[in-house]
Amino acid sequence: MPLRLQPLKPLLQARTLRLPLQPRISNFHTSQTRLQPRIYDSVRSTDTFHTLFLTHTTSSTPLITYWTTSYCSACRVTKPLLWRAVEKSKEEIGLVEVELDAPGDVGKLGLRYSVPPSISVLSDVGMLIERGGRFA
């Protein structure tokens, strides 16, 4: 018996099912995205610092800069405390350590932002938050 081919369109039309459409209510859960702090690697060049600064300025998120030197023993004590506090924060903030005595041109940043020779924490607007263990 020879195989008889039928046009595809009438075949599909004959076999379509019509289902009654009922409105369906779906419960969607939209969880709020948790704002997370960003802790960056130590800054060792002015270009890296300016990139971070501009990124946070354009996104309107604060950037906390922690100015240190390799010989500062108090900096080694306070750094973990500050890092822990920022990690626990529920705000979107940035934290970066600036090593003033790192090789390169980072020392110029200390002069530009008038960073004192003691432990210093600056916000992204250049306001001194802490100086020598006391909040300004």
C-alpha cells in the first residue's frame, strides 16, 4: 500500500485541543537583596585609589579609607576591629586600606588628603572620622 502524505496544516488544525483558560494566582516571593559591604585589597597606587573613589562616588555609596604604614603597631590592632565592624554592617559601603609607605606614589595621597601620621579613617567626602584614636 503506498504511503499517502497529508498536508501538515489541516492535520494540526484537526488535532488542536481547546483548554478553558482559568486565571491562576501565583505567589511570587521577592526577597530584598541584602546590601553587602565591599572590602577591597590594599591600595598601592594612586590610580587604583582614584578608580575606587570614582566608582563609589558615581554609585553614591560611601568609601571608608584606612590609612596605615607598615611600622604602625596600633594599625595592626585596630584593622581587624574595623574590618569586622564593616563585615557585620547591613549597609552598602566600601572599605579599603591605603598603605602610605608602599613602594610607588601612594605617599602623595597622604599629602593630598592631609592624612596625619597617626591612625586615620576618612570617608569618601574627605571628612576625617577619626584622628589618633579619637573621633573628630
